[in-house]
Amino acid sequence: MHGSGTGSEGRATAGSGVDQEFLALERELAVFLRRARAQSGEMAREVHPELEPAAYGLFVRLDDAGPQRATELAGYFGVGKATMSRQLRALEDLGLVARDPDPADGRASLVRLTEEGRSRFRSVRDARRERYVRKLADWDRAEVAELARLLNHFNLRSEG
């Protein structure tokens, strides 16, 4: 059996079936993440030409969850406070986010999308959603729902 198959098949079958599944998952996630980073960069620039790719995720989170403390955002994205502070400052300078005093603690502030930020973000988000609808047009709605459910399950387990 040494002569059959390719080298990559030999490596994939060297371990158990579970190893093959995890190797396949790792490979597909790597492609997915590479493409997602590129798309986030494109979409951030569509919101505003001066935005860095990470900004798009901030818009998604603030639109979904509402006003958040900078420390909550940093924890959610797994970045340091200094990184988050720099990213938020850039968005504030562009008028896309604002800070308001936190009613629960006057020493802290809550970051929120401005009307301009929300409007720009939602326009880009809606265009992205239309691209997904076209890309997955031949998928059954149940398949789309299952993919979303599995990704959510994976993301919840990936926190922390």
C-alpha cells in the first residue's frame, strides 16, 4: 500500500479518523478566515475609506449589542485595552462612534454608533447580506440555518 495515494493522503491517514476530520476543519477554517479578513477590509473601507479591517467587526458588535464599554469590546474581541482604545479613537475622529457616560458608573463611558456610523454600516451590511443570498441561492434555507447554528456553536466554544 505504500505506493498508492499521494503524500498528503498518507499524512492525513497516519492518525485516526478524528485527526482527519480536525485537519479538514483546520484547513477549511484557514481558507474561510483568510477570505473573511479580506472581505472585512473591503467592507470597512466601504463604510469609510480610512477604516482598518477590524473596524467592521466593531460595527457589527455595536449594532447587535448596543452601547458597550471599551473594556467589554476588548474582551469580546480578545484584544488589549490599548488596541481597542486606538481603534475606537480612530472611529471617533471620523464621527462614526461616540462615547457617553455610563449611567451605572459615571467614571466609565459607553461606546455607541453615531447615526452616521449606523447608517454607513447598515448600508454595507445589507449589501453584504445580498451577496450571501446570491452565493447561497441554491442552498436550502434549512442548510443556511444549520450553518449559522454550527458557526454560533463554534464561536461560543471559542470564547476565552
